[in-house]
Amino acid sequence: MPVPGRKPKPALQVVREGNPGHRPVREGVKVPPTELVEPDWAEQFPEVPIPEKPRAPAGADDEELKEYRREVEAWQRIKLASQAADFGRGVAAREWARVVPILQFTAGLSAVDRSTAVDYCVCVARLEWCERRLSVEGLISMGQRGPCRNPLTTVASQYRTQLKAYIGELGLSPSSRGRITPPEGGDDDDDGSVFD
């Protein structure tokens, strides 16, 4: 159960500021540095084989045409899922390569944090896909009762909320970076800097 109130400051920040409240300083858990291995993105975004597109029946009655339309709609959903999986693999891999090496260096991200980093990359990929589809489909779609808000706006909003949580947790915004304590043992003049 989350504790109400402000998030506690990292121990090093409390010490730097002089600990004006003279409260005990909690060091937190120390995690040994380990290599963070990029996942096989096909596990999160599996290949979706696209079946052959259904063919319209010649001389069909109304019931056969309704069945054909349902088959085409199902085929279109599978095709869209396949495109989303292909897109997601690429975006997640790109985001991992962009963010994880920096977080390993600056925030001490290690193997125990792998699932958080993977989930962050999946979240970014899904949000980008939602935004791309919204650009194609528009914000308004036709529902059973007429024009309505595209359901993807709700999905994008939920992913955006989750992304905001990851940004705060991983220190991916200027304000959240101030709350993260860099790992010990690194000099500012290291030759192996990720920023070189």
C-alpha cells in the first residue's frame, strides 16, 4: 500500500543538503552492477501471420454477405495486429538502445531492473502506435449511434499515464533526475563515459 505524502529523498541528497531535520538517513538497497541484456522483442510483440484475404462470394444472399463482411473485419484486425507487432519491435528496440545505456551509467540500472526497462520500452512502442493510428483514423470515429471519440484516445491516455510513472521512476525528466542518486564508484572524468 503506497504511503501518502512526498517521495523520500535519496540518502546522498539528504546528506548533501545537510539533513536539516536530523532524521535518520536510510541508505536503501545496494544492487551490484550487472549487464542489462536486451530482450528478444518478438516475445512482447510476436509475429502475427496474416491469412489470405477472404474472397467475396459470387451471387450471395444477404446472410452470406454479412458473413463475408465479418470475415473481412476479422482479417483486417489480424492485419493491423501484425503491423502493430512489426512496428512495436522496431520502436522498443530503438528506445532500449537510446535510453538503457544512459540509465545504466547515470542511475545504476541493473539486471534486477530489467522488467521495468522492458515495460517502459513496450509502453513507448504501444503509445507511438496509438498516436500513429489516431493520425490515420482521426480522433472521431463512427459508432453505432453516430460520431464518437475514437477508442484509441482512451488507450493512448492510459499508456501516457503509465509512461509518466516510468519517467518519474527511471529519472527520464529533468525534475525526476534530481531525485535519483548516481551509483557510487564512478568519477566524472571516467574514460568510459556514455556521453563521449
